[in-house]
Amino acid sequence: MQNLPVGEIGGTHRLRRDRPRWRRRLGRVRWHLAMALVGLAAAGAGSIWALSEPEVSVSMSGSAYDVAGNDLSLTGPGVYQAGGAALVLAEQDGQTKAAASAMLNGRHMTGICAVSRDGQGESCSFRLDSEGLTCEDRATGSGWSRRYSDGRGLLIRTYGTAPVPVPFALGR
């Protein structure tokens, strides 16, 4: 049998020392619950990020129209083209109207938009292959907030002469 000198019962010794207060508190933490709370917070942040509306940039100048990084060059009065995409802008009865045709994600898209006279809104209708779609855009301080007829939304940041019509079914 082995005898270890542990000192008197209840006393402090190098084999039986009181832990510092902070270590005693950490020992009482329920780590599985703390990690579950961290996981819930991360899931909540991911959900908010996933449900937030995507943002697309559109700009228009005297010689080009850029939609989501795709440049269309001015080829005639109010006509912009690049590759297989075309955009036509016109003023009718004091209202800006735009029409476009392009390939979006392998689908043929045509779109027509009319900007309200006060520039605070835009109504559009699209055709993606054989699927019809409409949207209402409302002006924000930096572009349009678009809501499609199927409920999906999109933020369109515009640069250039205001209001910039966007007859492309972006985010589809």
C-alpha cells in the first residue's frame, strides 16, 4: 500500500487545491447549451441573408447601357445592342417607354416597360420562353425596388440619367 502525504482533511494541498473562481464558474457552464445557442444564431443570420433581395446595377449614358455588367452600345437614336441583346428607348406622350430582347440564362426574354410620368414607378411585362411575367417597380433613392407577379423581389441600383428604365427580367 502506498501512503501519500495529502495533509489534513479539507485542507489545501498541492493535490487538492481550490480552483480560482472563474474556473469554477466555467465548470458549471452547460457547454452543449451554449453551442446550441451559437448554432441557432448562425442559422438565423444565414436565413436573413438568404431571404434578402439580390441587387443588380444598371447604368445608362449617352453611348452605352450597362445591365449587370453587360454593355450594350448605342447603335442608333435610342437603340442599344450587344451580341444577341437589343434595347429600344422612346418617349411617347411625355412617358419613357423601353423594350428589350435578350437571352437570359438560356431562355429567350422579351420585355416592355413604361416609366410613370412622375418617375416614381415603372410597370413591366416580360415573356421568358412561353412564361408570362409582370412586375411593378417603385422608385428608391438609388434606383428601383422590383416586385414580380410571382412574389420574388429585386433591388436595381441605377446610375445615369434618371429614371433609367429596365426592361430586362433580372434575377430570373
